[in-house]
Amino acid sequence: MNLLDKFERCPVCGSHHFETNSPKSKKCENCDFEYFMNPAAAVVAFITNSKGELLVARRKYEPSKGTLDLPGGFVDILETAEESVVREVAEETGLKVTGVKYLFSLPNKYLYSGLDVQILDLFFVCQVEDVSQLEAGDDAADCLWVAPEDIHPELFGLRAVRQALYEYLKMRGTQI
């Protein structure tokens, strides 16, 4: 279900005349307020160790509980994407990020409480201080290192992460 469908009243004046204005907006016929449904921002980290293995997490919660993922999560209010990826990596892996480089973005859909939430995933390459401190936490049930040639994107639960893995491995010259 589209999240906009849940908005039946204008959040400004309370009018029931809060109508679809475009595929991404609703507008109030009473007070002219228009609400645009823009994507939420999320960050995802590509982290490798000295052997060139990629850090992979196993999802602890739905959606896609039990499938593979990359460390990451949602950007908080008043937080930059770079600050967010540093925080999310620390929460999910216990690792301290020392360098962040933006790679690319992909649109995504995230099923939350029965609603399809539109997401814009921002992908980063991150360097970390000490990989021996690796410990799964927060949304990660487990963390493991996987050699690039052993990565199977179909085992990753989120569509944008699968697509990003193909792009990342292609950039590295790794055959899938």
C-alpha cells in the first residue's frame, strides 16, 4: 500500500478534502497545503578487510529477516549521510569508521508495518580502524567476512543492496 493512501485528512487544517494531486503528492482543496511524499534517506557501507573480503551482516529483523545485508540504516534528522554511515556501522558492527567515500545511490522500497516506504539508499566505501573489534549489534544478527568471488547477491534480502553488489563487484573487476 502507498503511504499517501493513509493520509485522509489535511495535516494543516484537518479537512477531508485532501485529494491526490499527483502520484507523489496530495493537496488540500480547503487551505491549498500540498504534501509531497519524498523518499527517506538510508546509507549502506561497503567495508573490506586486508584480505579484500567484504563485510556482510545477517538481518536480525524484518523485512528480510535472516537474509544477508550490508551494514547501514536510516539517516537521522539533522545528520549528514556521512555521519549516518559512521553511526550505523558502529551500531551494527562495533567498528570505528575512519574514512568515507560516496559511491552512488539507488531507489529502494522498504516494507514497514504493511506499507511500502520509498527509500533512497546512498552507498559508501568505508575504511575502518581495527577489524578485530567486529561484533554484531543493533539490527545485525551476525557479521562475517566474505571473499568477493563467494558473494551471491541473490542471498541478500533487499533489492537495492543486490543491485548495488552487482555494481560494486563490477567496479572491482570481480566476476559473479
